[in-house]
Amino acid sequence: MTYSYSNKNRFNYLELPLIKTLTINILLPFLVWYFYQWPLRYFFELFLLIFIAFAILEYFPVILLNKNYLKKSKNIKLDYDEFNKEYTFKDNTRELHFKTKEIVKIDSYMYKPLCEGGPILLSWYNYFYVKIYTEKDEIIVTCLTCSNILDILPEEKINKKCIVLNNLIKI
């Protein structure tokens, strides 16, 4: 199976969360305005207030995370041969072939709700990346490259690490 950055991952991690929150941003003030018969001015004020709140809590973090993860994921391909348990990692500068037994450890960096199984209230909590340490090298694979990377890696070698906001700027 070959994994790489695709439009499906872009839709799931960037476009769908923005569409959902923008819909809430428009729908909520409209419903309040319609059912409470507020003046139209209140609708715009409430819309602006909710838009600013969502911009701080949702839009900016999702866009920043996607931009930073995209830098790491843009030209990466990960091939996984399930029968032979072999991986092939390709990027602009290198191509690595390794087997499951050559993996020393795997660090999985996730936001606290995803790491601990808590409620995911903000869509940017779904972002994660994995550092795979082999006998030869170190590899970073983000959720934009392979959203089910944790399912194809050996579970006994995965160390989950909870992160807060440190990778909004840089991975």
C-alpha cells in the first residue's frame, strides 16, 4: 500500500473542519436572530463575535498546523508491503528500505485529547505525527501523509507522547 499527501487527507484535515465551523458560525447567529426576532444589527454583531472566537480557537490553528504538516508531507511517499512487513520511505533527498524488525522505537506525538482518548472538541486535536527511529535513520510521517500510520506500525514499539501547542509553529 502506498501512502502520500492526497486531496482526501487535505479535505479531512483542513477543508471539512473549516466548512463545519463556518457553517456553525453562520447558522448559530441566524437561528438566534430568527427565533428571537432580534434586529438585523444584532445578527451581524453576534456573527462577528462568533467569527472572532472561531478564528482564534479553530481557523488559525487548523491553517497553521496544515501549513506546517504540509511542509513535512508534500513530497513524501511511504510504501508498506504487508506480506513481507517492509517499508519504503521516499522524499526529495533519500529513499530508505527497512523491515519491521529494524525499527528501534516509534514516538507518536498527539494532542492531549487524542493521546488520552478524551473528547475532541477542536478539530486540530486530530493532527499528529510519528517519528520512526530505525537502525539507520530517523523518519517523520504526519497524518497528512498517512492517517492510519499507527495501524500499520508495530504496536509494541509505539510510545505515545502528548503535546500541547508546541507544533503550531514547527514540527
